[in-house]
Amino acid sequence: MHQPEPFAGEEADEPGPSVESKNQAERITARRLRIAARNEAKTRQDLGEDSQGKEDIQEETRKSPKEVEKSKRHMAKLQTDGLELVTNIQVAVDARESDRRTELEEACRLRYMQ
């Protein structure tokens, strides 16, 4: 009988439970073990598993709160600047509208005076 090729990171002659077993519990156990091995391999790959891996992670966590605080300040500044810009535009529009109405009232008053 032909045995399927192992997935990346798996050993070819695994002594544990087989996925092709007739026993359902053994198949379930085999799948769970395969998934756990795959997740562990992915985690190791993501972490880099080098000699400075833990030090790099600790340094990243030290930088992380600083970066979060910097981002919060930056977002607050952008929000304030944006609000100020919108407010300045609204004030300018209101001022122009007020000037226009004043000129219109003055023109109407002059027409009635004549």
C-alpha cells in the first residue's frame, strides 16, 4: 500500500497514530497531532528561532508602548489640526455670507431711499 508523502516539517516514519487508520479516534488524534506540529513549526518560523530571538521580542515589546503613545499623540494632533482647519473654513464662509448679506441689505436700503 502506498503511504502519502509527509507534510513539510513532519517526519516520514511517524510511530504515532495514522490518519489512514480504520479507528476513528486514532484518525482524530493523528489529525490533532499534525495540526499541533504544523502550528508549532509556524510559530518557530515566525519567531525566527535564532539566538537573539527572545531579545528581539523583548525589545519590540519595549518599543511597542512608546510607538503606541507616539501614534496616539500623532492621531490627536491630526484630529485637532483637522478640526481647526474645518472650523477656520466654516468661520471664513460665515464671514463671507455675513458680508454678502450686509452688502445686499445696504443695496436694498439705497434703492428704497431713491
